[in-house]
Amino acid sequence: MWTDLMPIAGLVIGFLLFYRYPILSGNYTKLEPEKISIIIPVRNEEENLALLLEDLKNQNAPLFEVICVDDNSEDGTAKVAESFAELLNVKLISVHDKPDDWTGKSWACQVGANKARGKLLLFLDADVRLQPDAFGTLIKNYQIDNCALSVQPYHEAKNIYEQLSLFFNLILIAANGVGVFFSFKNIGLFGPVILIDKESYNAIGGHFSVRDSIVDDLALGENMVMNNLKYKLFLGGDVITFRMYRSGINQLIQGWTKNFATGAGKTPFYLMAMVILWIGTCIYAAYNLTLSSINLNLPEMAVYLLLYLIIVFQIGRAAVQVGSFTRMTILLYPLPLTFFLFLFLLSLYKKMFRHNATWKGRKVYLRR
């Protein structure tokens, strides 16, 4: 009975999890300018930072101030920021005294916020890329919704190894409840792009309140909920993109290992159960299609092939919204799914047994 019901339930849940996509949109029009301080925490981001600052220079909307906080980089990150000092009026802050109980990103963000003069704070990761109307679109959506907003950029997965991030992107969206059919309180913000007014930021204690959190974005969202402050989540669409882990597969492994088990622990039980059942259905379809093919059981092959293709359709419909994942990656979804499961279990093991993860030359302590 269970084996008959599970795939049906899994398919239904798959459509519920990826029902809608709140894409950041709205053509930029000239609006009343907002004094926004753009804060970019950086560590060893020489290549990414140059691209982001060039994007900011080309924005259609006027910028108030750009603050780069360099967390003891070992490459040419600081020189890149300095090269834009006149073109973009970039202010470089170099920090070398990070307290032991802070993560590097949270410390850099807090230092930048302390120096910011704007009434709104826009935190940007260095690997974010912005279309010329992105800044104006953010302002427009902020004014429409009148609350903090956060964006998960569209993932440009250009190399073969980057295609392995498929399920990480899908589960990130599903576990935060962004695409679910029913009304749901999201578990937190998206780290790459956060726009929040300074008053609300200070009310939740800023990054000081999440100073030791590996997933500071989720923790900030939790604090906003606790303080009855609203926020809204978007996907970047063709306005805001990023390319994660461009430096190679080792960086990709380190990045996802650092984040995923900790983030999963913050997902509500019922939503996590839905995600697990959907993943189980994906595994069930692939396994049984392979087994029936080996045994040359044609009736079963037909059934499981249909199930497999429906899942491929579900994944494809969601994948096109979150990143540039190829048709071949989607059709051969068991490969990125296996990679996801391996890294998730590795991350969970390190978290449970208090092992460290490595990120940008530093050891990151994965707490239970």
C-alpha cells in the first residue's frame, strides 16, 4: 500500500512545493531617491568584486554610498575596491580584528552598517551581478511593499561541476517556503541580497544578534519575525543573478557543506517532511526504472518511465526559475541528486560530531 501511495503523494507534494515563483520585476521608473547605503562584505573576492562594482557603476538609478568591508583578504580585493574610489565613490574599510565569537561575514556586515549614513541598508554578496535597472527595481519593490526584502539571485551555472548545484538550489527554495501553494511564514532571508531600513536593522540587534551564526540570513529572518517585522522574499529572475563557486568544485563542496545542514535544522517539521517525501519519490522513480530496465520488465518500465518523466517535468519547471541548469542535467537528475545527498549527509555528520568546515581559508565551526 505504502509503495503505491508514496509516489503519488510525492508527485502532489512536488507541485505544491514549486507552485509559484515570486520573481523580482517591475520596470524602473524615476522615483523619489532613497538614501541607501550599499554594504559589500568581502574576503578574497578580487574577481567577483570587480564585476559587481562595475555593475553598480552602470546602474540607471543614482547611488548614495557604497561601502566595501574587506575582511583580511589575501588577494587583491582591497586594490579592486580602491580602484573604484573615484568612479563610484567607494569607501573601503579594512578589518583585521574580528572577535573570536563572530563569523567573518557578520562582523564585516556590522562594521559596514555602523559606518553607513543611509536610512536604508542594502547588503550585497560580492558574487551578485546586477542588470542596469536592478537597483531601481529594488527601490520600487521596497516602496510598494514597505518592508524589508531579500532576493535569491538566479544562479548562473556555467561549468559542468556547477550543474551539480541543481538540488541545492531547489531545496533552498522549497525549504524556505517561497514556492509553496499555501500561505507560509518563511524561515529566513536570502543572504546574497538584503534590503532593510536602518531602524528595523537596529531593532533586531543587527548582525550582532547573529554574530556566531553560519547561516546569518536565516537567523536575521527569525529575529525579524520575533520582533513582528515583515519582510518579503523574491527570486532574482533576469534582474539579479550570481555565479556561485566559480573557483572550482572544491569551493562548491566547501560552500554547500558549510551551509546546508544548519539551514535544514531551521525548517519547520511539516515542510521538511514534504521535502523529504518529494526527494524520496525522486529516488524511488530512478531506482525502480533502473531495476525494471535491468530485469526487462516492460510493463513496470512503462509505469516508472512515466513517473520519472513527470518528475523531470517538475524539476525542469522549477529549475528554469532558479538557475541556468541544462536539459541534460534535469533529465539525468539522479546524478546531481546523489551529489546533494552525499554533501548533505557530510554536512550533517560534521555538524553532529562538531567537526569544522573550511571556507575562504578559515575554519568554520559547525555547531549542533
